[in-house]
Amino acid sequence: MTVEQCSERDRMVLDHVPLLRHIVGRMSLPSGIDRDDVLGWGMLGLVSAAEGFDASRGLAFSTYAYARIRGAILDELRRADVLARGQRESLRAVERAAAELTHENGTPPTPEEIAQRTGMSTEGVDEALALARSAIELSLEDDSPAGSLNALLSDPRSDDPVASAQWQEMKELLAGAIQRLPEPERTVILLYYGEEMLLREIGELLGVTESRVSQIHSAAIYRLNRELALAHGGSTR
């Protein structure tokens, strides 16, 4: 590699460190994973992207780098044992309770109902929901929840906003559901999606840990999807 090529690579890396920080800052990571380690994994992906980028293909470097950064992080997370045994057991207990209650009542349960069924605290359920959501977001297949819990923890925004009638209806339902969220869930959702703040920044604003923000965010997503499911006829099965 020539001096000029090294210089160009270094410039691309430095220019896209904010992109790296943004990607990592908006990831819901399993507890026990150090975000600085994740930044390091992502940096390796960013450097690899700078070394392998071919501008002649017509792809923006930021688009190419995004995929390489995220891919490098996912590879390392898959190599790590991201959930402790107790966390896996909590996640399975919440999955079972959600499935049982949905079957019994015909509608997805609230986090409070799951807590009552499992004997866990509501905060414990929030933590399990955060674990489940991070497993979904990070594509950790072995730990990913299945069925209705998966649907209730997925991002409630449409993949096809051009489908105007359905999209408009869902936006209105979602706006109403957000307003009915308990505090601080409503605040976290508005700051995360409306202001595009990082989890760490929201934690600093609210005076709680980043891990707690992730738990609150996951519980809010669960409630929003539950409301959307009920508005469209009940169960997510």
C-alpha cells in the first residue's frame, strides 16, 4: 500500500469514527458486554472497510462501512458467551409465561402480568425483555426468542412507509400508544426516536445507567407492539 493509499485510508477511518460511535451507541447490548470492547470490534470493521473499499462500484463509503462495522461486531458477539446461565433462565421463563398467558387470554400479556406469573419483579421482566430484544437486534440465533415474543420486541416502525394508508393508520395508532406509555418509558421512546439520542446520553439526562435505559426502552417497545396487536385484533400468534 502506498503512502497516498495509507493516508486516504486513515482519513476515511477518522472521518467515520462518529458513524462507528453512533452504531454502537444505539445498540441494545446484553449486560456484561463492555461498550468499549464493542467500539474496538467495530473499529476493526471500520479499518477493514477502509482497506477494502472500491469507489468505482458506486456505493457510498458510509453505507459500505456501516455493514462492515456491524458485521465485525456481530461476529465477535457470536464468539462470546453473551448471556450468563441465570440470564438465559430468566429469558426462557419470560418467554414461557408470555406464551402461556397469550394462549390463556387470547391477547399478549402486560409486563406486570408476566412478572406475576413468573414471580419476578417488574424490573426483572424489563431486564429479560432487554436481553430478548438485544438477541433479536444482534441476530444471536441461539439466544433469540421465538414466536409472539419476537414480534412484540421488534421495532414497531413499518418497513414500507410508502404503503400510505396502512402506514398513516399505524403512525396514528403508534402516536396514541406512545402517549399512553408510563413514565419514564414515554420519555425514553421520545428521546431515542424523536431526538435520536444515544442510550448513554438518555441515561445521563435521566440520571440512570445505560443498562437501565436499555431495559426501559425494551419494555416500552413491548408495550407499543402489544397495543398495536390489540388494535389489530388481539394475539400476535
